[in-house]
Amino acid sequence: MNITGAMESLPDATDADMARASAKALSALLTEMPRADRAQIRIDGHDLILPKSALELLRNILSEMARGNAVTVVPTHAELTTQEAADILNVSRPYLIKLLDTCVIPHHRLNKHRRIRLDDLMSYKKQQHTRSPSALDDLAKQAQELGLY
């Protein structure tokens, strides 16, 4: 996978606290200036101009760090192994292989190995997330009709 940046370990308590404060401040700035499309920041005497999308991504990274999570940035065109894709979906690798073999998730082969584009995987994940509430509603309705609820 073409990983753009990865944390080597989970953030410690000091980093999590710093990330929490920074995420809160950055979120407030983004709320106060919703029309701003860029920001100038200074790091050790050097000025940088960042696009708003980068600031929003930075806020999300800081929020995850504040929760004690490690963060990896992956481009949407990145190709994942079956194990990486299974880990993202929180399913077993054999289950993911069944989804690939039934063409539920697009993939291609690189020699003997399957590769899944991150954007295809995330589209599938979004579809599943959208379908979940209606599936639960259907199960609850069936349970009521059968007198189980």
C-alpha cells in the first residue's frame, strides 16, 4: 500500500492532550471562518499556506490522536491487500474473499494476489452503513410479527 504517513505507535497521554486542544482550536477556527479557503501557518519561522481541505484533514487526524488512536493517511487510489481490506471492514479475510469472488467489491489480480482499490472498498463500506438501519428495522418488524418482541 502506498502509505503517505503513518504513526509508529499510539499517541501517549501528553500527545493525546495536545492533539485534543489543537483539534478544538482548529475546529473553532474552521467554524468561525467557514468561507476561508486557505490558512497561513508559521512553523519555526517558516510560513506555509494550507488549503482548507488540508486543515479539515488535520483536524480529523488530531481528533483521532486525542482519542488515543494511531493514524495512517492513505490516498484514495491506493491498492490494498486482502488482509488490509478485511481489517478496514472488520471482517475475516475468508469472508472478504467471498465478497471479491462474487463481485460485490471490485478488485483485480496482481499475479496470484488480489488487490482492492481503497475508494472501491470505502464505497462498499458506505453502502453497507446505509443499508444497516433498514435491515435492523426489517428484523425488528419480523420479530414483532412473530411475537418475539
